[in-house]
Amino acid sequence: MTAPAKETHVSMPVSDRIAADYRQRIRSGALPTGTVLPTVEAIQAEYAAYGRDGKISAMPVRQALYALRNEGLVAFRPGVGNVVIGGTDG
């Protein structure tokens, strides 16, 4: 998965960028129900360009995943990770 062009979210906090991108992927069906999302570390690497020195901390990734969980799009499954549970436009 590739992060969108940096210019598209210039003034957004990194956590909001990540949440918006994954929200769009889920709602469009690009990430269908049952899909296990990448690990926090993989998402950090995906969005590294948004951080200082080419990296971001785990905190904005966790905040984005928490937002997606609160919206009912993702659920955490112990031993599995964050799984898409809904949100596809139909």
C-alpha cells in the first residue's frame, strides 16, 4: 500500500491523514470486510515521508486505528491484529 501524495493532506495531523486514507480504502471496498490491516510498524513505514527525518512514531498510527475502531470500521482481534469489520459502500 502506498501513502497518497504528501500535498493532498498538507495541514492535517499525521493521525488524521492515516485515518482518512484507511477510511477511504475501507469504504471504497479496496479493504473489504475481513481484511487484516498492516501492523503499526508497517503503517509507520508507509507514512514515513510525513515525519521528521523520514519517520513517524507509533502514536499517530495508534490514534488513527483507534478512530477507525470508534467509527465501527475496524476491530482489534487478539492474536490477529486490526481487522476490517464494516464500512463498504453498497
